[in-house]
Amino acid sequence: MTPALRIPDGGLLLDGGLATELQRAGWPMAAPWWTSDALRTEGGRRAVRRIHERYVAAGADVVTANTFRCNPRAMRAADVTPEHLRRLIRAAVGLARAAVGERALVAASLAPAADCYRPDLVPGDDDLRREHGWTARELAAAGSDLVLAETMNSVREAVIAVEAALATGRPVWVSLVCAGGPRLLSGEPLGAAVRVLWEHGASAVLVNCTTLDDTESCLEVMSRAAWRPFGAYPNIENRFAIPKRSDVNQFIPAGIGPAAFARRLATWRTRYGLDVLGGCCGTSPEHLSALRRRLGQAGPARSRRADEAVARPRKDDFDEQSQPG
């Protein structure tokens, strides 16, 4: 039976950008460590926990642990041993758990093995199975409530990441990065990708790190299918003067304020019936707080223990969700 996460009728609110807030505080954001650099010192760990706490205070139902770059391939470039990487993962999930208590769920981030924005660099299937399998097992062992395989740029890697996460017994959400309309960065059509991922057992399919306009075109496609749950957490950085998809080791301000962000995403909830909403790069606790106020008070997931929100549905329930319209 595929594990699933029970999502209340009002949906769930995912947190916002962690890297954005670390950069705002002056934390370096460069290869190979990226956000994992903050896990290496007591000051950095305090900063990560404080960011999680601010997102919970803003109304997040789900907080994503700082494990985005805690994977074997990224950490090999930093000469990190598997045991050291295991400690980093447990520290990241532990910080999120300590910050949320019983007020929110903890998602463990499972990122692409290579580069989020370079589908041409996706490793071979055997390497992906080995690396994602190891990371997913560690994310589950660290105590996460679900695995969020995010910023996936190809169907092939997304499927393998979902399979690896499901093998741990945790529910898995998968989120795709798109550009130029409803297409993954690999060029694959979003509609077909969503169908494949549902068939492989994803509990929810989302779109993230995608511009507001491109996200909306993705939601048009996703809402026309009968695949649920689904959602989005867009990138709102103001990158007007920055080369497309380039890495910048500095804070990049949001291109849209909290009130406008909240209005647009609340409109998406009404128009498309989204089950999960949140923010990616550029969003802040202020953006999330505005969205929570716009959507109304917190749903039931925020007032019960995390383990009570994880359920294995009856087979009929899952089959009904998984059938195309």
C-alpha cells in the first residue's frame, strides 16, 4: 500500500525560502555546501532553527528541513564522509523538529543528485537509485514526517526519487521545476509527467522554483486532470538584471510584496483548488504570514500531532484519487 499524507479540506501551507533568509542574514551560499554550510557551526544551526520558527509563527503547516544539498554527490565534492553526512542530515531534521514541536509537519528535502537547473547533468539510473536510496533512508531515519523530492527537472530522476522515498515507508511529495510554460526544464510536458508520477505512487505533485506566470500556466494543466492532491510554491526573486538560472552568492530581494503574493496565491487556491501552497526562493515569513491571513486560520493539521496526520488510505481511496478524469 502506498503511504499517503492526509490533507485537510482547507489544504496545507508549506513554508517559504530558507536559502533566501540565510542570504538575507549574510550567510554564504556557494558550491559545494550551499545551505548545508549553516549546519556546520552552532551559529548557523541557531540561524536555521530561528528561520523554521518564524515560518511556523507565520502559519506554515509543513516546514522543510535543511537537507536540500545533503546528498552524497554534493558532499563528495566537499570531502564529506558518509558518517559526517549522516550527522548533517540528522542535525537538519532535528532542527526542524525542535522548531515546530507539534504545531507542524516536517518534510525532508530530497534534491536532484546533480544540478537542479541542468537536466543534461542528470546521472544514470544506477547512480540515481544508489544515491537517492541512501539519502531517502537517512531522511526517514532522521525522523521526518514525509519526503519532499523537490526541484526535479526530469521525469526519469523524479520517478527514481519517488521510488526511493516510498521504499522507506514515508509519504512522498514530488515537485517539478518548469520554464517556458507547462514543461519541465528537460522539455518534457508537465501533464504527462504528473500522470507518470502519480502512477509511481507520489502522494502529491507540485511545481516549485518556477516563475509566477509559468507556475500559473502549469496549474492550468494540472487542474484539468483528475490527479489530486497538487500544489505550487513559486520562485519570486527579482532576477531582472541577473542571467537566467545563474547562481548568485548574495541576497536577491523579492519581485513582489507580501500582500500581492498573498492575493495571487489565494486566487490560485480558489481558481484551481490547490491542496498545497507555499513559497520558494525570494519568499519570506512575511509573505507566508500574508498568505495565511488571506486564506484564513490554520487548518486542523496544525493542531494535532504530526504522526496523526500520516495515514495509509484504503486501497479504494487511493485508486479513486489516482484515476484520470
